Amino acid sequence: METIAEKKVGKIVAENFRTAKVFTEYGIDFCCKGAVKLSDACSTRGLDLDQVVEKLEVVMRVADQSPYQEMSLSQLIDHIVNVHHNYVEETIPALKFYVDKIERVHGDRHAELTAIRQEFFEAADALTIHMKKEEFVLFPYIKAMEEAQLNNFPLSKPHFGHIENPIAMMEDEHDTEGERFRRIDSLTQGYTPPVDACQTYRVAFSMLQEFEEDLHTHIHLENNVLFPKAQVLYSELNS
């Protein structure tokens, strides 16, 4: 039987969403780097594996209330779009305004704000395009696969070839944004505003932190729950 230390981090969170808070506490990436075994993730970060396992086991004794594994693919897609895609779309304009403003007002004393502004503006543009590719290409095909299975009718081949192709592209783009927000986290010293920060400065950092936390959940649901299930369904329909 596979031990928890041998399990991949993303799989642990997919099975029990409450474990995400433990990984966040230890700085272990469960979304973009979710394909790494827990033992390897701890080794890379110099963490005590037994200590992390103990904390995970405490959390896992509480029944997981998250419904993600029980959702149909269509339900999960609707959740991702309605909750996470909408959050990104609604938050970007205000956050762009704030990071632009604090860079203009405080950039002479805090040079890192220029890099933070550039990183976030690039992330905002990339995520906007990324989400539309999912909403107009990949997600409709996944829903079509599910409908074909439920109604027992043949499904035509997608224009993108094998489903692995768009999934691999989406996962690569997830990795890019995960790395970008790790840089933002470093530039902001863990989203800690300096002592001379005004209220707008503090709001901007709090919003950036919330944005990254939502992105972690967003990417996790796609990489570790939706995509693996879609790959299994594709194989079943094309066996």
C-alpha cells in the first residue's frame, strides 16, 4: 500500500482538500509542483518529513467536506469558471490600479515595486488569454466527452488531436504563472508591506496575496482533479 510519504503532493490534496493548509504552512507547492512525492518535496525544502506527515494525518482524521472529487466534470468546470475565473476577471482591474499607483507614488523609495508591477501586469494579461483558451477550447470538449459517455454516442476527434495536447499547454502555462507569483512573493517579502507603507500599499499587498492563494486552488483543481479525470474519460471513449 502506498504510504503518504510516497504519494504525490497534488494527489494528497485532491483526496482531502483540508491538507492544502498544511502544505501552504510549509511552503510546499501543491498545484504547479503537485506531481512531486511528499518525501521529495520535504527533502527539497529541508523539511522534517515525519513532522509534516504527522500534521497531515491530524488534518486527514477530519472527514473532507470538499465535493470536488464527487462532482461531474461539467459541474467541476462550472465551479472553476464561476468561482475562480470570475474572481480573476473581477480582481485584475482593481489590482492593476493599485500596483500601478503604489509604484508611481512609492517607487523612488522602493525600487522593487517596478518589478512587482511588471510581473503582475504580465500575469494579468497571460491569465486572461489562458482562461479564454480553456473556456472556448478545452472545457467545451471535456463537457462534450462527458455528454457522449452519458448518452452513448460517438464523439468526433477534436481539432487539437489528442486531449494531452491542450492539457500539456495549460499545465505549462500554470507552471509559468506559479513561478511568476513565487517571484512576486519574494519581491514583496511574503506580502509584508514596509513600515512606511500607506493604506493603498497595504491593500495592494493583501490583494496580491489573496490573488496568489486563489490561483493555487484554481490550478490545483485543474491539474490534480479535472485534467486527470478528463484524461481517463478520453481513454475510455477512444479504447
